[in-house]
Amino acid sequence: MVRILLTNDDGIYSEGLRILREALEAVGEVYVIAPEGERSAISHAISLKRPVRCWQISERVWASDGTPVDCIHLALHFLETPPDLVISGPNNGPNMGEEVFYSGTVAAALEAGILGMQAMAISVVARRNHLYDTAAYVALRIAERMMRDPLPPRTVLNVNVPNLPKEFLKGFKVTRLGRRIFNNSIVEQMDPRGARYYWVGGGEPRFLEREGTDVYAVSRGLVSITPLRADLTAYEELEKMIGWEVL
Ligand code: MN
């Protein structure tokens, strides 16, 4: 039986995690290790300088006061052998383009990849009224595909699902990351005592509408699947820079 580890950055009591877990229990043995509460936009943080607590909630389910990346490490500690597949999400919002750098959901999947596991991050592209049944259905289908034909080492999938009933999905597209437009990312306000404060990353993100990207696919009702790697090396530049004479 396939062994699946679930985590997220929306917290162990999130509706999406419950729905995905129920769907996966029909096909495998499901383990959950997730943060006790919301850790969205915590990115790849790991708790190096404080103790992390972890407590069992029910059979195969643990909550932790750590980050999503901590949860991946804790999973390897609690499980006798690594899971066959790690799924992070479904997140209660998109993780497209440069958003993957802020996302705790994507970070957990990347960490699982770095540690040698098959992994996907899955996110629902909506701010409210998320249709998690659709995301669970998509996760299951992609999981089946990954189990038949595993990804190369250290490669993980970043899946973004349009917030549609599953019969309205137009299909899927394998995509590259889109590009976010950053303007007016700071919202300046006055607090009740007359001091200024700043809301970073305020407002709805905007993206360039480029064909072949995650954003483009999702806006056309397609599930976007982007293969990701933690290796950020710019290989073309590396080639060109070999001739540099700096020192
Ligand atoms: Mn989140």
C-alpha cells in the first residue's frame, strides 16, 4: 500500500487538509504532520534556534509548533521509513510565479525533494470559497501518475488548481513559473495612535500574461503543473562567466 505524507502551511485544522486526507485514505496509508496553526508565507524557514514541540492527535496524525519544513524533518523522525509520496497543501490561495519563494506550501515540497522523496505542492487559486474537492481529485490523479513514473531526484511538482467544480476543468498544462509585477507592494496607513505603519505585499498580486506560464494556464481553466528544483544556479550564466577575470 502506498504511504503518503501530508503537510501544509495553513495548519492542521484547515478544511483543505481534511478533505485531501479523506480522499487519499481510499488509496493509501496517510500520515499527517502539519503546523498547529497558520504558517503561510513562512517560506523555507527551519527552527534552528528554538525547540520544536510535536504531539500526536490521532493515529498517524501529528501537530507541531514548527514550520512546514520542520514538519518534513519531523516526519522522517516519526515514520520508520520515508513515505512514497509527500503532498503539501492544498493551500488556500495560489502559489504561482515568484510566489513560490514566499510559500510555506511549496517550501515543504521542495524540502521533501531535497531529502530524496517524491513530492508535490498543490494550491487552490482563490482567496475564498475554495473548492477543495477539486484539488483533492487533481492531487489523486497526479499522485497515481507519479507513483507509476517517479520524477528524477530533487525534482518536485508545483500544482495550481483553478477554483472550479472538477467537471468544469479544461484539462491540465505543464508550465513554467510566471512573472509577478511588483508595484505598490507597500500600503502605508496610520494606526489609531497616529503612527505610520506599512503593510508589505498588500493588494492582489498581478502577473504578466505570458503563454506557457502557470498564471496563463490557470486563467484559462487549466490545472497548472510546474516541475521545480531547489537548485537556483543560472546555468547559462555560469557558462558565460567562466572567462571572467575578476581577481
Ligand atoms: Mn497557506
